[in-house]
Amino acid sequence: MAPYSIVVVTWQSAPVLQALVATMNSHLKSRPELIVVDNRSSDEPERTVGEYLGQTRFIPLEENRGYGAACNVGVEAAGSSTVVMLNPDIELLDSSLNELVAFAARRHALAGPLLLNPDRSVQPSAWAGSVGPSPWIGALLPGPVQPRPLRERLEPWRAKRTIAVGWLAGACLAAPREALLRLGPFDPAIHLYSEDLDLGLRAKRAGIPSYFCPDLCRVVHRGGASASIAFPRGAYGLAARNRRAVLRRAYGSRRERAAWLALRLNLRLRVMAKRVLGRDATPQRALLEAVRSTRTVRELPPAPG
């Protein structure tokens, strides 16, 4: 049996999948099982899957069911007791994914690595509380000027050591398969964006912790490979709507509304600060506009798991 299973969901992402498979061949000598679930692509991802040197399984879907629903299919099909859910635009830098998997199995937890941009700068990939005082403190006191203990609590993606967090980015997540199946893992009602936030919140309620492990594993995440095709002008509005829906289902309308106001303040202050410093604030302005325009909140069905 393979030491663990890797589940990758694709949609029009064969070029980045090829880079992922190449780095898997280079660094993962233990040859974990690779399961690729394809959301009806037209770029022949199955050919790329065949380049992997380990055991593979390709599952083509008849329609684009979204990331979460497709990932659930892959987890269900996995033949190992531990699973890594991996975006196709990830590239491995070494064999440290093995360490992340071992940690997740040992702690019976969700575990995420340090995500790096292609230029090796750090990418936000772990977060603390999404409601309550944390968003307001983060809005009024920027991360770079916070004392280290507070910074690791409010912006744990800046940490240098393994710490427990509220939730993790879904680009690379390791966990016991049994725990994932108990959770869903993902809610198929969320087609794209904020499915990882929802998973982390539901995992916490189920007694399954989440850990950010920057000292155990690091990978490159290019980001937006499929989303840039589906949403060439950006998907800030969809991401904002889904985030509100997830938080409202988890915490109720009052706490969700307060968190939303804190996020608006955070973005407004960031735009102002960048303007004063003469820096480009285009992404922050776009997100702020999306947040301002998201006035109605979608009602999600009852959570899975």
C-alpha cells in the first residue's frame, strides 16, 4: 500500500499539473498514490497523470461540480489512511510533504505547510478567529507592528514554528482519511472559495484541530490557475459572498455582521496606508469594493458531517 494518497482536482489546469507531477517524481521517492479528479477539462489532464512514477487513478466527472465536491470524490476513492488534498498549481521543493503527512496522522488533525509565492515570499495560508475581537484588533493594529505573541495569534501565517490555528488554506491540506470522511470533507454547496474556511470551522466543532506547520513543510503555490480562466476579471465578489455565507451559518447573523464591519475597516485602512506610502493598492481596493457591494448574504443549507 502507498504511504499516503494525494488528491488533486483539475479544471483546465494541465500545464500546472505537469509541473506538480514533475516535482512529485523528483522529491517523493516513497511514491504516494496520486488521484486526480477532473471537472470536465478539455486539456487532456489524464496524459499528464500518466507521467507520474507511482500508482495513479484518474476520475473524470461528467460535469464541473466545483472544487469541494470533486475533492470529496477523490478522498472517498483514496486507498491510504492519510490523504493530502493538493491544488494542481502546487510545486514541491523537497520531500517535506512526507513530514506534514506524518504529523497529521500522529495528531489526528488537519495540517498545512508554509505556502510560498513563486518568488519565495510568504503567502498567507493560516488564520485565527474569524469573529469576535480578533478581526477588530487586526484591523486597528497591523501585523508587522504587533508584538510577536499577538502576531502569531492574529496572523499565524507569519509564525516560524508549528502552531494550532483556526483554519488553513485549502491549497495543501493533510489529514487522516477517516477524519475527512467524517467532515465531508468539503461542503458541495460551496462551488469555489471559502470551502477551506468552512472546513476548518466544522473541523474545530468536531474536535479535529488544525495546525500550521512552517517548520515541517514548505511548498510553492502559484495560485489562481483555474480561477483566472473562470474569472478573468477576478472573483472578489464571489469570495466575499461565500465568506459571509459561511460565517453566518457558523456563528449567526449578528457575529457575522460584526466580523464583516471589521474586515471593511481593515481593508479601508490598508488602502489608505498604501496610498500614503505611494504603493499599489489595486488588489486591496478591488476587495474593498467587493466587500462593500456584498449586502445580501446567501443562506447555505445545513452543513455536512
